[in-house]
Amino acid sequence: MSLTSKQTDILRLIQRSKPEDDGWYRVSKVVWPLVNGMLPADLAETRATDDGGFIRFTDRGQAVADYL
């Protein structure tokens, strides 16, 4: 699998943030449309909320993010 430059940028951006409980990262309402659905399901899982959403790396996604 190869990632686009936008996908690698998103992985790096998420990893720079501090996760909340259980590894979920909060994504603001403004950024959510740019992140939601951009990463393959085997790298991250998402959860939408009224004020944006949350994203969490899978084990494979964490390994890829650590490599970057």
C-alpha cells in the first residue's frame, strides 16, 4: 500500500497532537471534513460528533505513523 502525500501529512498532524482516552485524538469541526475518510480503514478508525470528531490509529496505523 502506498500513501498519498496528503495522507502522510494527516498521519503526522495527528501524531503531533495529544490523544485523549483510549488513544482517540479530537478533531475540530473545521478540520474534520479534511480528515474524515481520508485514511484507509486499516490505518485509522473515526467517530463523528456534533463538534467535529475523533480519530484513532489502528495497530498498523500506529506502526506507519511511528515510521514517518
